[in-house]
Amino acid sequence: MQVLLETMSGNSDESTISTVMDIEPARFANFDPSSITTLVRTRNRRLLQDLGGLDAIIRALETDTENGIRGDSRDIDARRNIFSSNSNQLQERNLVKCFCVCAVKAIKDPLIIIVVVFTVLSLGFGIKKDGLEWIWPEGAIKLLAIFTVVIVSAGTNFWPITQCHDSSGTSSYTPQVDVVRAGEWTKIPISSVVVGDIVFLKPGDQVPGDALFIDGSSLHLENLINVNGRSECVEVGHENKNPFLFSGSMVVDGYARIIVTADGKNKRNHQQVIWMEGKHADELLNLTTVVGKLGQAVAFATFFLFLCRFFAGNVYHDDKKGNKALLGDEKVEIWDHLLAFVGILAAPALIALTSGLEGLVLAVKITLAYSLRKLMHAKVLVRKPSLCHSVASVDTICLNKTGTLTAYFAEVKKFWLGLSSIEEAPHNLIAPNVLELLHQAIGLNTIQPRSANSTFAPPICSTEAAISDWAVRHFGMDKENLRQSCTILVIEPFNSANKRSGVLISKNNDNTIHVHRKGAADVILPMCSHYYETTGIVNVINKTTRALLEQILEGMTKNGFRCIAFAHRKTSIEEYFNFSKQQLTLLGLVGLKNPLRNGVKRVVKDCQRAGINLKLLTGDNILTATVVASRSGILEPDNQPGEIIEGEEFRNYTSEERIEKLDTIRVVAGATPFDKFLMVQSLKKKGNVVAYLGRGLGDVQALREADVGLCFGTQGGTEILKACSNIVIQKKDLSIVFDILRWGRGFYVSIQIYTQFLITATLVDLVVDFVMSIFPSDPPDFDAMAVISSGKIPYPVFQLLWVKLILGFFAAISLIIKQPSEELMSKPPRDRDEPLMNDVMQRSISAQAIYQIAVLLAIHFKGQSILKVNVNEKNTLIFTTYVLCQVSTVVNARLFEEKKIFQEMHNKKCFWGIIGFIVLLHGMLVEVLKNLAGTARLDSRQWGICFLIAVASTPISGLLKYATAMRIPFLTNVRGTNPKAKID
């Protein structure tokens, strides 16, 4: 202790500590947390010795290996203030600061910058020429409109981040560990663990902080780099001189007690959210680039023509009184020339900027955020948002039996002692020595909750809980008395590879040594050379007896029972490491049954209807697997040869044979973790998109290999499973898996619909604005021929910002926020390599764009003469028709994607509310804010014409869509080729 304090003195901040701790200012006064942090991170055993060893560190941290820390609020607060805290570090974000970042990003939008610059310049020149009293009201309202767009844009980008924050911070997913405080073991979230806590680790647990090993058995940790990356497996313990544990590591085998030495700021940092990655992200980015370059080309051509007209003196100026004159005239002042030149610069710049498809990236974020929110309400945590586009392509689901098709809890239904079936039998009918051995086999060769005098405290799993409770009820097993009468010497933890566990014990009353083994009956039975009868007599297992025992096993497995066998041998310490594994005595056979989950048959049928194949991979023998697969609907009553195989047979196939037989195989029985990994790997090699639904540690390899990894987070001891899964389901309902697949398909369809809408609107805007800017209308007038009049840009600020709001916000919300339809799951999954811009989308874009361009240009060239309107009314008709056509496109996209149109019209109340809001605001913009928006009031006839043109786009574009096979040349070859592309 003295050495520890002397070494750690010098860097402490006693004044800070005394300020926080008024009652106990001396606690940890000379303690430097960085010393132990350095010790663990560098694995410095020499430093550990210099600090006085493990015992000195335990004393310095004021804890106890048996009773832990005091654990009261004063003690916890002191440790958090001095050593930092997990709760202050795990995914905590300053949302106000985050919103400010989004606002700054919105202000940096090139479109906003250009609008602000030219608005300020035009206002400055206008004030110089006409005076402040004429200009400031219009300028203030324009700047207010820009500010409103910035706030809306910032809020739109901020909302998806808040959804990810809420999703990642949901308490239902927080990993938990077992700690001892004030002598009582309890389970707490790792965010509540503090320095000095004594933690018990078992397979599947996550190390809550940097720590030192106290004691344990066969502890193997996996240091994860990331969910899909590499990892290293290390053994921790005093025997191999490695007592150091790193935060975030996962326990893959063994168990131990540890003391936490660092948490909070000395731990990992939160990772950046990736919204989309891979070829589809690359395709979206390429699509944005292609359309952006097209807009730049149009803008350059416009600028060139404007510049020629300017220097040729063909630009007109109009004053406040409506008088028009060429810029070269003596009446035109220098300020008028400057205003005209500002307009020449502004028009092409705005054409280029409005042609960008940045709204696509925003649409991805909004769609995913909305989907994550809805799934979170359904008790589903998506740990990797960018995975949603893969979910839409899943065509094969591999799953385990226990905890997925069947319930996680089990119930003992059969028990055989030797060749005798014992059901509901009083324990006094069994010989006392056999009963005592059964108590030891069940009560000690298992994972039990901790008592005051026991050494470790791992929680109990469902299988062991069922057997233990059954032994207490029917065999009178006394857990406390059993643990006090025996001492555990060696423990062999259960793992999925050998399918068994073992324990070496010493009886305290006579010091005799006994070894017990427990595991799958087909693994334990070959190890047995003798068996016990109920009378306590030990008989040899000859060929006849072994055949009878195998018949018993076969009978139970045919009825869907999972068989666990118990075996025993009296031995010595020396003999324990030398005796043959085939020299055990069979104690008994237990048959457990896990009932099918509710709705399993319906989910299996729904998946098959959606074109998704299900494959059952289970460690149970082939008979049990066949029964469960048949009851759940994975196997048909008349199953074909080759649909059910053993794991060993599948493992021994060559790579080519496995791939060839994949379509036939439905069930793999007796599957090892490597068999499951091979299945997923082979399916991926064949081109399938694989989802794996895991349950236990044996599924970790397969989960990492799968395209989509899912697990149920409701089962204890599965922290490593959650860490390796992309999606964690916090609800004991298999139908949630089907809903996840439906949401994935809905996400992809929503992105396609919005992409189609945005490209259509952008192309129409580009063509119409370019033509209207270059070619005069009929009859010609000064405004049309001059293009730039009085230095004003051809797009009034209000109109420009209003279109930006429609395309970037309202349309995105109305198109994207919806429940995915059931009809999506009546179709096969989409091909993962299918481009986002398919032929159907290109035909739809072509049809809508051709119709809208034709109508708008017809109004531009012939609207005044045909409709008998003036220039301002004609321009307002074009503006209103364009907006209503986009509204019509939104309605068509959402309404006619469903077969039951009228039912969908009634169900889409939120959608119709947004559409009505857009139309109402546009009406106010035209009729009420006409002076500021640069519009003219329209009468009922003119409004009717605009609505009629917009509504007519539905049947006309539909006919064009299906009657022709048009393609858009510059969009046809847009493909995603970079698998490392990402949208963040």
C-alpha cells in the first residue's frame, strides 16, 4: 500500500477532490488514475509489481474481493467524480451544439450563400439609387425568408441525428454485468460500473472497463476491433502471466472475477453514424454528380449568352415608373449597370445550384431515421443504419432452434435412470447414494446464482434453470446445503464445440474426489462404460444395453425432446488428468422440451411467400431437428432426400459440393459453430444475401459472416452476441424479423420514389428555366427579351426558396414517412446488384418530364395570346403550374403504388395533410404575398387551368410510361461500382 501511494502521488488534484467531497476529502487523495490506466493498457507486469501487486491496488481502490465496494450513493458519487464515469461517456451528446452544427452547415449551402450575396448586393445598390425607405421592407422580408429556410433545413438534418441518438441510447439494449456491492451480487448496466467494482464475467459478457484479473477459470477474451472487422482471442489469468483485461472485450469462454481500474474518459469513443455505404451509396453520389454537371453546363451556356447580350447592349432597364431603356442610354446610371451585371452573375449561378440533388442524401437520412424510430418503438435496435439496403435484398434466413423457433425457456418432461423411466416419482424411491450423485451432477456441474459463501456468481441459463428447478421440486435438492458440503476444485465450462461441461469436486466430510460431466446425450453416452440403476447397483453397458439406451434416446428425440445426459466417476487428483473419457458411469438422461414460439408457422409461411428461404441450423440431433422443422413449416410433409443432413456430412463436402446442394438443404442437424459459418459463407459465395438469426455463443462466427446479423437481446449472457449483431431484437416475437425485412424493402422503395420525383423536378426546372431565360415569349416584350430587368435575378427569392422547401423538405416528408405496405412482401426480394435507377424509373421520369416541359413552355410562348393574360400573370401561371405538377407527382408516386387505391386514400391522412398544407401555402404566396413573391393574383379560371394541367399529368404520364420504352441517356449508365463508398 505504501509503495502504491508513493508511486501515484504527485499528479493528483487534491483541491478539486476536496471541493467535490466535503465529507470524505481524504478518499483517494494520493491516487493517480492514470498510473493504473497505463498499467493495463501497456500490460506492464513490472509496473504492477512496483505498485505493490494486485492486493495493493485493491486496497488503494477501497474495495474487497468478496464484498466489493460500499455501493452507497456517496461512495458511487466519489468514484465517479474522481475516476470519471461510464454514464458520462456512453453515447452522451450535446444536442444543442449538434443543432448549431446543422445550422452552420445549412448556412454554408452554396445556394443560400449565393442568394444572400446577391440579395445584399441588390439591396445595397437599390438603397444607393432609390433610398432606404423604398428598399428596406422588401430586403428585411427576403432575409427573413432566407433565415426561415436555414432553420427548416437545419431542423431537417438535425432530426435524423436525434433519432439515432435516441435509438443508440435506448436503455433496453444497455449491456449488463454482475457486480458485488456491500456483499450482495446484483446485475447492473455497464454504464453504472465504477472504478473499484468487483465484476463477475461469464461467456457472452462484455468487459465494462479496463480491469485486472482476480481469479477464475479458463478465461478467454476476444478483443473486437469493430462489428465486422478482425479480432484477437487472448487467454487471461495468472497462470499465463496476463492479468490485464481491456474495456469492450468479449468473454468467449471461462469465467472470472475482475476489479475495474478505468472507465469513462479512459475508454472507447462513439463511432460516426454511416447512413449508407457500398455500391448504392456510390450510385447515389454518382447520380448527384451527373445531374450537377448537367446543371453546370446549362448554367455556363446561360452565362455566355447573357454576357454577349450585356456587351452588345441588348439588356434593358426598367425604373420604378415602368419606363424601359437600353443600358447604353444616357438616362441609365452606373448603379443600373452594376445591378444588371449582378443579375447576369446570379442567374447562371442559381441554375447550377438548383440543379443539385443534395436532397437525395437528406432523403436517405430522413428515411432511415424514421425507420429506426419506428423499429425502436417495436423493440428493435438497428446498430448499423447503413445495413437497411441489404435487408431489402435478403433472400435466405439461417436460424437456430432454441430461442428462435422455440421458446428460450425449457421444461423437463422425461427422465431415465438407467433403463427405468421415472416421471413424477418421489425421490425416496431412488437409492440415497445415487440421489446424492444426481444432486451433485445437477447442482454443482452447472452455473448457479451466488450465495454468501460461494466463490463465483454467474447467472443460470434456461436449460440449467429448468433442470435445477425440476431437481429441487422432484428430487428434494438443497442448493445451499450442497454447496456447503462440497468444494469445487476444477471447472470445465460448457462450449458449443464439445457440447459438454465438467466439474471436479471434493466432498468435505470424507475428502473423496468426484468428477461429473454433463452435456448432449449423444456426446456423453459414448463416454460411459457403466450405468446406475435406481437401487444404486452399477451395471456394465454391453452391446445390448447400449442398443436399448440408444432406442430410448431415439424415442425422446422423435418426440422433439432435447436430451441431456449426466455421468460420474469417483477418482483422485492424479487420476483425473489421466483416466480415459470412456470410463464414466451414466447417472441419467433428461428430456427437455422447448415449445414453439407463438406465430412461428405464420412467420415461416409469410417468409416463404416473400421469396425468402429458411434454413434451420441446430446442434440437436437429426430426429429432434426434423420434428421441429416439420412442426414449424420449414419442412413439408413429403420432404425430399437431401433436405435434412448432419453437420458432419455438410462439413465434409467440398466447396463445390456444398454450393451445389445449398438449394436442396433445409435442415442441418448436429451443427457445430463452424458448420453454421460454412453455411453462411457458402450461401454468400453463391450470390445469396443472408440474414442469420443467432441465439448463443456458437452463432458468433456465422453472425459476423452474414450480410445481416440479428439476435434476440432478451436472453441473458449474450453481450458478445449483441456486439456481433447488426440488429438486436428486444422482444420475444419471431414475427418482428418479418417486420424488419418489410421495413428494409420499404426503405429501398421510398428512396427510389423520391429519387424519381427529385430528378423529374430538377430536369423540368433546368430545361424550362434555360429556355425561358434565352428565348423570348410571344408576343415579345422588354422583360422577355432583356432577361435581366432592373438587375433582378429571373427567379424572385421567395419563389426560389419556396421551390427549395417543396423539393427538399415537404416532398421528402410526404414521400418517405409512411408504413411499408404489406404488398412489398408478396414480391420476391430485389437483386442486390440491381441499379437504383432501373428501366421503369427512367420511363416514368421521361414521361413526366416531357409532359411538364411541353406544357410549361407552351404557356411561356403562347400563354399570353391563348389565355389572354399579361406577362406577370403568365409567369405566375408557369410558377403555379410547376409547383402543382410536382404535388401531382408526389400524389401519383404514393397513391398509385398500392393496388387498393381508395382504401389507401382513406388511410393516408398524414400524407393528405402535408399535400393540403403545401397547396394552402402556395395559395397564400400567390394571393397574399404577391408583392414580395413577385407573383400576380390569379382568378378562379386561371387556378382551374393550373389544377387541370397538374391532374392531367396522371393519365398522360401513365400512358407514356407504359406505351414507350424511353431511356435517359445520361442516366442509363449511372452505376455504383465502389463498395467502399459511404454517406455519413
